[in-house]
Amino acid sequence: MGKSSVPLALIYVTLAVLLLVLLSLAPSRPHRPNRRLKLRSSFSLSAPPASHDRRVPFDPIIADIERRREDREWERTHFFPHSGGDDSAPAMEAQPEWEDFIDAEDYINDEDRFNVTHRIIDLFPKIDVGPADGFVSSDELTQWNLKQAVKEVMHRTERDMELHDKNRDGFVSFHEYEPPSWAHRFYDSNSTDDKVGWWKEDHFNASDVDENGLLNLTEFNDFLHPADSSNPKLMHWLCKEEIRERDKDRDGKLNFQEYFNGLFDSLRNYDEVYNPTDQSDTSVEAPAKKLFSQLDQDNDGLLSEDELLPVIGNLHPSEHYYAKQQADYVLTQKST
């Protein structure tokens, strides 16, 4: 019994260290020896959230540090816009260990306080749960990433709800909600009469599951993140928006050209649908027509809201999509 447990423990630690190496690599950040760990700064009032970089911190400790830093910036912006740059918390408030450092990045780069290898070994059994076999699968890593992402998204939703719930009744009405500044600039630069529908009342109503004219926390989260909602009304609303943005003849549906000029680019998979070295009109149009035909269930030559439902998840990827993308990338690095 004692002899067999030693090599098993050795294998377990080896796998954990290997995972550390893999997770230290990121798609846009090539590995450099002795590189300093950096914290993200994703808070912005000037632009909508970037959809191309949805990575979330792998380690909950890092996630907590980033959330606290972001919360401080958010509070300064919304509640203390004229305050100075004092980043300290109230003196009587209990602070986590990293608050002892002037810069949180100094903490995560101090091996005596924050040992990355030890953190990976500690986290490994929390990820390896389905089943706990000493290996981390794509599904296990996806679920871990998704759990961290959902926690981060809900935290931001709670923060936004605090801002918009003017009467502090635990709900947000349509009149209480104020679109972010970047949405106003989008409105101002849009010369068409049919303004973007993202902040319109039909979006709000689609999020209002119980139809009481108010959004609770779950409904408000769906309102802010419709791609992650299981609300069928929101899925139909997303389909309606896709058609509205491309429906040139205003007939409420998409003909082939309206579908081909924009929407198909968002749907096609460059690895499976067409050869990226051959981008002639004919080579691209053939797979476009094939997919159009598959979606056009009633064969009327037009795509309706219902007919877009099967691919709305491709047009508006959910957090699960990004969590799996991140997990798959990490696992592919073991062979490079």
C-alpha cells in the first residue's frame, strides 16, 4: 500500500506542474523566461466590452484581486469622480494579504507569498472532478473556466444593478436604466432612423420573464448578457436584431444577399467551410448557399427569426463557448 502510493503521488505532482506550464501560455502572450505576471485592467466606460478577449483568471485569488481593483476604479468613476488617486481602503476594514503590498502585482510576483506552482497543485484536485482520475480533461477545464467566468459576470451585474436601481427596491425598471456612454455615442453617429435596438424597450421586455415591468437580478443579468440566457424570448429578440440590422428592403426577413453580405461571415468556420487560400466569389458563395438552404426550412428563399435560431449561438457566443475555447487551447499546448 505504501509503495504504490509514492509513485502515484509523484505522477499527481508531475501532472500538476505540467498543467502549470500549459496554463502559463496564452494565445496572444508568447512565453518569455522570467517574465513578470501581469494583472488585467478591463474596466472601461468608453467602449463596449471586447468580444475577442474573454479570458478569465484561472486562479480565484487572481480573479479576486482583479475584481477588487476594478471595483475601486468603478467606485471612483461613479461615486467619487472628483476624488484623488488614493487607492487605500478604510483603515478599520480587514484586508487580504495582498493589500500589504503597494502594488498587487508585486504580491503575485513574490514567490514567498504567492507561489504559482503551489497554487496550481492546490487547484488541480478542484478541477479534476469528473472523475477524479489524476488527469484534467477538456470538459473539466471548461467547467472550471465557466465557473470563474459566471462568477465574474454576476459580480459585475450586481455592481451595475446597484448603480441603476435608483429607488433601492431590488429591481431595475426601464426608466431607471441608463445606457453606457459608448451607447450614446453610437446613437449619435448612427444617421439612420432605425437606431440600434440593444438598449430599446423591446430588449428590456424580452428580459422581463414574469412581465411585471421590472427586472430582478437574474433578469437584469440576462438583459446585460442575453447570449448566456436560457430565456427563449431573448433568443428570439437576438434573432430579430440580426435581421433588423441587415434587412435592407424592410420585409422582416433576410434574402440571400442580405444574409451573404455580413451575416455569413460571422457564421462560417475558416477551418471547415472553405479554403482560406481560395477566396474567390464562387468558392465563398457555394458554402454560403449550402448553409442558407439548410436554414431556410420553408424553402421560401428568405430567412425568418425562427430559422435563425439554430445558429444564433454562433452569432452571439456564450461564456461556455469562450471557456471551452480557452480550455482547448491550453490542452493543445501539450503537444507543442
